[in-house]
Amino acid sequence: MAKLHRLRSTVGANNHCMMYRTIPIAMAAVALLAGCAGQTLTTSEPFRQPSIVQVDTWGGTVGTLPAAPQKIHRVTLHHQGETWKAGADVAKYLQRLQQWSRLTKRWADIPYHYVIAPDGQIYAARDIALSGDTNTEYDPSGHALVMLMGNFEEVQPTAAQLDATVQLVAWLVQKHRLDLSAIASHRDFSGQTVCPGKNFYALLRSGWLHEAVSAALRGVPYVSPAELSINPGY
């Protein structure tokens, strides 16, 4: 019998393991098809902040260029759009990205507020109190920008990345008192990009990510995307 899984990261900064609970897939289908856009969720306890590597820990610095302040009203998902080689140094990549953002683009910092590596570790980037940046035409003011490393036109996000995404987005939704319709992707605001890639976008378009975030906030299991037949075609 197909099963419904909930994936949860441990709190340790470098210790990511998966914990599984199962219920019949029929219950998963009911939950997923019920729809949750526009639903504001409240829980009796604050959702625990996931483990986040801070900027000074990965070797970054505080920016000196100006950026507009913002109040978060959306969570917007991106992909790196480049092939990530297994075993590459994430800290060195972030240092290069920060330097390129400041010196070449003349941005205040890395354009995203959080970056999620293939092993599921979350890294802080730009201060979330400041608006992000983009190479496309949409205005990212008020958006919490989350980027997953990898090119999801070519590969799938890892299970660890998806788990970390659910945990991070759930925390941001509760912290900023958002409803689930505030969760979207870069291509939902821009006609100039396929970001976050067809394989990741399929998980938003199908409603999987919204339902998984809803389930995480309610403390109940959610469906592993591996158990679903999701067509990444547009």
C-alpha cells in the first residue's frame, strides 16, 4: 500500500535525518484535493525555527550598499538555475555569490534571503528586513526570497531540500502571519523566467507544497512527492 510520509529535519546545524510517519494514501488525496489557498493557519505553539547557518558562519559580511526596508507579505521560491556539483563547497559558493552581487550587480547583497543546499542545510543570505533583487521585471519588495541550489529544469530537488523548504516556509508563514496563498514562485510574477524550474514548479502548481506547509503547521503528516504522480510539463 502506498503511504503518506512526513519528513522533518533535526535541529542540529549539520545533522539532517528523516523521520517518517505513515497513513493510507487515500487520506493524502483527500487532504491534497481539499485545497488550502487563502487559508490562514493558527497553531497553539510557535513553529520552531529550522536550523539556519548565519552569514558570519559561512564567511559572509554585512553589506554597506543601501536597500529598501520591507514588510514581508509573500514567500517566493527560486532555484539556482545552475548545475550543482556534488561535494562542492557551499560556503565558498555563497562568498562568490555575495561578491558578484555587490561588485558586478551593485546590489546590496545576495539577492535572496535564504539559500537551501542539496543536503537540506539552510543558509541565511540578505537581511530579510531588506528587499531582495532580481534580474527580471517583477518587484520583489515584500517578498521573502528562498533559493534552492540546483537547476530544476534538469534535475529534481532532493528530498532533504524539499523537507527543509517545507520547514522554512512554514516558519516564515507563521512568523509573518501569512496565508498559504502567499506562497508562490519567481515565474508566478515574471514572464521572463522559468525559475524555479519545471520539476520544482510542478510541486507548487499541484498544490503539494501548500498542503505540506499546512500539514507541518498543524503537526500532521504530509505526502512525500515521491508518492505522487506529478507531471512537470507546463
